[in-house]
Amino acid sequence: MSTADAARRDWQARINQASGDVSPAAEVALTAPAGLRAEPGGGCVTLTWEPVPGAIGYLVHRDGSPITQRDVDVPAVPSCRFVDTGPGGSYAVAAIAAMDVAGPLSAAVTASASDSSGAVSVRVSGEESGPVHRPWSYMIGSEHLSYLLSREETGGRPIGAELTEALRIMRDEFGVETVRAHGILCDDLGVYREVDGKAVYDFTKVDQVYDTVVGLGLRPVVELGFMPRDLAADPAKTVFAYEAIISPPKDFEAWSDLVRALVEHLVDRYGIQELIDHWSFEVWNEANLAVFWSGTPADYFLLYDVTSAAVKNVHPRLRVGGPASAANGWMEELLAHIAESGAALDFVSTHTYGNAPLDWRPTLERYGMPGTPIWWTEWGPTPTHFHGIGDGVFGATFLLHGMKSAAGRVEALSHWVASDHFEELGRPPRLFHGGFGLLTVGNLRKPRFHALTLAGRLGATELVTELSGDVAGVEAWATRHPDGRLGILLWNGTLNQSQASGAPELNRRISLTVDGAYRVTHHRIDETHSNIKPVWDAMSDQADWPAAGQWPALHAANTLDELEPPRNLAPGEPLEFDLPMPAVSYLELTPLP
């Protein structure tokens, strides 16, 4: 059995196992959501309800059971709206205050989807609603950064050089400021060893990695992990094909010394003000899962306290946080723990896949920590390696739904990851393999990448937008630039992954109205626009990787496409077009003289 095959079997056996039981979160008195309404639509039922004070999200039930999907790790939604793209049924909703604290169900309502798709009217007024928040711009994920030093190849492409270029693209095109990755303390970078029972530190390769990152104009979010072999209580406990050690330290004081030595070295190399202003330190990765932490929950909370103190001992203004947990786990538990231990916490971080992130602000307020930055240091359409849905247009609509939901309430929604140069469970077996990256091996741009490109073209000021009709999964984000141009993003999507390839009953006809006369440019992401995978499918002849001579043709075809030629729009004239599900439209409206 290959190392990659063994890693996959181990992952599948342990990914759903908790690393231990934690004390339940404090009880929070939640009321049942009021005003539940169910509106039938073409191929769907749209549910809306009133917000519940103290709730971080809502769990929708259909016919007596929560609506869940196999590849969504947290089924609860953060807002008071949910579109069920099934036949319908009897619906009720419960508010949640933590992952194990749910309130009573609302009164039930019943509705059924209709058979025909409908029309959606979109009205963009000149009224401003505030600045446009860009939760994608602070952080991007990149698995383990020692890959930047690799001179090996995947699919005939140089790993280190292409990953470096992928991160440069994130910085240059999206304005991303930081990169978060695993494994800076793994043995492939040679950070720690013991000689005659004494610790020996060597940060030479860490310097090579971080010099590369800083040279790109980025800064690292230093995920402090995994465990060096000579410091591990049980070095046989590993994860991933590269066998990262997930054990607690055999000596917590020695771990503290290592963390402090690393931080002091980084201060010496890059400067204290640079680290205070731009760097941060996150304690471990997903310790609430057995696949990532072989210790107990108490071991992790001790690790957090010791690590936080070690960072703050170098300088009290350096930022440290966690729990960097899977599926919103241990968030309240860490807050309750530090309320007793007194450990510093400058940001809270967690992960979720397949849904928009929950709203942890009410929990922070309950613990007297309002305004604490909330970082989702991993987020994407699926937690499953080699799944496939992220390579197509579904990923683009999912990305925009999550970013719009998070805008203004979280400080970072970090897409996992920038590049398909990635080897957690083995390197990519073919060009399109369901990789997590926004970019393929070879740095081809997937529809998700194009979606972020279009989001980046939004103006500085958000405009009030009204949607009416059979809205279903249609969403809009309308903005104004300082020079008077309008940037309007529209997309039609679903969270139902079984419909990732499309569902005709969810297609919609859009009628967009704005005030004034404009020159309109219309960019589109759909099955035949801004979608490189069908191009490769047509030319691949079942090959796993492009031949050397095929790469130029792929890059030439890897464009962000217009749906139609630019045209003028008279005052009051509606702009009408079809918007399939899934699809994205970006309309740039330049005022006519």
C-alpha cells in the first residue's frame, strides 16, 4: 500500500471521531423563531423567519428532521432565510447558541415547490447602505508552506515555483494580506531535535519559507504545529501522507521554550513592529478531531495556555488565538476555559465547509469580548478531498454566497486553498481531480477564482437592492465606484450539492432596473463561459495531464468571458437576461454623458 493510500484510509477511519468529550457549553435561553413563512417557488420553497436574540445560527427541519447533506459539516445557517430545493414538506426552525445548544422549534408551516421556473426583478436604487466589506482579502490558505521549497513536479509542473506564483497571484489580484498553512514545526523543516537530551533549534528552512512569503508581499498566520518528532509524547501518531505528528508534547515546558525561541527568532529577523502589525499566531489545527490531536481536550487547553503565554512573553502586543477547530467546535469551550485560566485570546478561529459561516458575535458578547476578531481560517465548498464540485460553476456561486453572508460580520473568511499543489492525502492524480485550490496545477483559473475576480471589481460603496418575484437562490451585490460606475454581481446558486451540475427548475429570468443611462458590460460564469474544465475535457482524450504543447492552448482559453457585446441602456430601460443555476453575472455600468 502506498503512503497516500494509507493516509486516505486512516483519514476516512478517523475524520468523524472527536478527540474527546468536553464539558457542555453554558445553557442559553433561546426562544422559538417567530414568524416562520414558507413561499413556494419554481423547484424550491423559501423559508424566512424573525431573528432570535443570542442565536449564532438556525437549524431548519423538514418533516421532523434537520435538513442535512453528506458533505456539509455544519447544517445550520447564519441568517433568517433558507431555500430548500426539494419538493417541499412540513418545516420548522430552531435557533442555536452553540453547537450543542439548541432552542425550541418554531410552529410548523407546510409548502410545496412548483414545477416551473419563474422570473426575478432586481431594482438597484441610488441609496447607499455603507462600505463594501471584503472578507476574502485578509487571508488565504495554502496547506503546508514547506512545499514552496520543493523542486519536485506534479503533472510535469514544478511544485515550488508554481505554488509561489499562485500566492503571488492571490496578493496581486485579490489584495490578500496573509497566508495560513500547516506544518511550520514539522520535521521536514528541521526546526527541533534533541542532542544528548538538550534541545537544538534550527530555523534556517523556516527563514527560507517565510522570506519567500514576505517577498511576495504577504505575511504568515503562523499555525503553531505540528509536533516535532523529538518533542512528541507519541511520535507514532500522525496524519496526512507526509506524516505530520499530532501528539501532544512530552514536555509542555520544552514546547513553551520552542514557541518562544521561534517567536524571538522571527522578531530578530523581521522586527517587532512588523510582527505586531502584520503577523499572528494560531494554536494548532482542528484539535477537536482525533485525526489531528491524539491528546485529550484538557491537553489542548493546556497547550493553548502555554503557547499563548510563550507568545506574549516575547511581546504582549503580539496576536495569538484559536482554537482553529473543525466545524465550529470548541469555540465556546475555549472562551469558557480562558475565562478561568486568564490566557490571552486576540482572535477566535474556526473552520466550516459546505455552508456560510455562523455568527459567533452573540457568544463573544456573552463572554464580555465584543469586537474580538472572528477568523474563519479554513472555508470552502467541501471538506472532502477529490470531491469534484469545487472544479465547476457550483463552486463559484457557493463562494459568492458565503462571502456576501460574511461581509461586515467577520474579519476573515479564508478560502482553503490557493492552489491544487497540495498533498494532504497524496498529490493530485490528474488536472481536474476535485482539488481544493482556486487554481489548478499549472495555475489555470477555476470558476471559483473568476468569482473572486468579479467580487474584487465591486465598488467601494454598497447600494440598496430589492429582489422580488420567484427569487429562490438568486442573490445580488450592487455597488458604486467613486467615479460613478456601478458594479453589480448577480448569482443563482444552491447549497444542495446533488444539484451542483444544474437543475432547470431553478433557472431564472432576470429583469434588472437602475436609474440613469449606462454603457453595460456583462461578464458571465456558467457551463460555457469562464469555465476551463469543459475545454480540457474536450481536448484531453481521457489523459490525466496536458501534454507540454497543450498548456498554451489551455491558458489562452482560460479567460473571464463576456456574455454579450457591450451595449447602451436607456434611462428606465430594464436589462433582461437568463440566469441559469448555477451561474454568475457581473454587470459594469458606466454612466453615459
